[in-house]
Amino acid sequence: MMRRSPSRTAGRAGLVALALCAVLPGAGPALAQAPEAAQGAATEPNRESASREATWASIRPDLFPGKAIADAGAIVQLDAPGRAEDAALVPITIQLALPVGDPRTLKAVTLVVDENPAPMAGRFTLAEGTRDFSLSLRVRVNSYSFVRAVAETSDGALLMTKAYVKAAGGCSAPATKDTADSIAHVGEMRFRSFAATGRPEAQVQIRHPNFSGLQIDPETRGYTPAWFVREVEVKQGEKLIFAMEGGISISEDPTFRFSYTPSSDQVSVRAEDTEGKVFTRTFPGGGS
């Protein structure tokens, strides 16, 4: 079977376009450029991919200065929606697990949203000796972006995986709840534990508007000043479960679902926001 060269195929397409121009008034400009448009469309994914990675190349030195980052393989799993239903409440799940025989432990995991005004959503420090951990939370996504989970192991290695999320406007989206009510109950917390088929999990929710500084106040028409939870520490007895350093990318009413081992030890939560307000609660180890 005879194979046509790309140039011959493009030439034939051009002749067809010119023929159609002769019989369809007004179709000339669009159809006459059909071969060029098709060729441009073919290269567009490459350009878009290069642009996406260019953002990462520009922010990486600030987030991980001088550090090599390797592909995480199966050690880091990231679950994120390809297209988010609500850009201000994008669900993210990170699962970390070192393989059997790996002598290292897990120190921390950093969640990055490349295209957000403040790309680092949060850095989560894990308990000493952690070999596996799961964490779910909700974040804001400001425009189509890669979301990255970068784990740090006990030997200092950085391991990354990423997912592409189609969402826009999450950082400037208005609050989903009444602001006055949210402020009146700021700092209130809830703790729940879940019986799972695998490792048990628990969830901590902190009432807080978590203003990003990009939302418009409907009364003043000016920007609502940034005010968000910047630190969270969750302990079981005296042992750390995780500690977070966060920013504006964490959604309102920060909620964290995580793996843990139930015991008689109480679970304590300490949170601090950017105004210096500190909120603390203690819960029974089995949840409430």
C-alpha cells in the first residue's frame, strides 16, 4: 500500500479547501488556512505541556533549593480530580508507603499547586519512624495546574508525583458559608474516627474562613485581607501524628483525614492562624 508523505497530504488538503472556498461564500479565510490550523493544533499540546513545566521550573528553586527530585514511583500516590467540580474545594488524597526492605522512613510531604499565587499549599511533617501514611484534604486551585506531592525520606531524598487538575478561580472564589457565622465559630473543631477495611483513619475539621486575600468583600467591594490557618499540630498522647505549615491554598474550614492507630491516648489538636490566634482541643482516642 502506497504511503502518502505529510507534505503531499497537506497539499491535497489545501486544494480541497480552495475548492470549497469557490462554492461557499465567506468561507475563504477559515478554510484556506485549514492545513496551517491543523498543523498548529498538532503542536499545541507540546506547547501547553512545556508551559506547564516552565512554571514548575520557576518555582522549584524557591521551594526545594539545591535539591534533586526523583520520580516517586509507587512510594507516593496522588489522587486528584482531572476536572474539579468546585475550584475552591478540590479533594486531594496523598498515600505514602515505603516498600518492604527499604530501611528509610518518611519525614515529610509537601503539597504544591503550581499555578496558585502561593504554590506551596502545605508541608506536612510526619511522626518519627513513619513508613506509611495517608492524608486527604481540600485545596483551592486558581487555574489549570499540576498538583504535586513531594515526599522527603530519612536520608534526605525527595520523591515526587503529580496530577493535572482542570479548575479555575478557586483562590478568589467567595466563601461557601456565611462569613459572620464562620467568624463567630472560628476555631471550633470536630474529630471523627472511621472503621476502615485497611488501616483506620481519623478526621479533624477546624472552623475557619481561611481567607486567601484574593476574595472580594461584597459590601466594600475591596479585597478581604488574608487570614488563614498557618499551623496545625495533631498528636496522639505525646506522639506526633502530623504537623502542617500551610498557606492560602488550603480551603475554608480546613479538614484533614489521615491514617492513625486508635488507642486509649487522647488526640490533641493545636492550630494557629495568621492573626496569632491559637485554638486547641483534646478528643478521646476513639473519636467523638
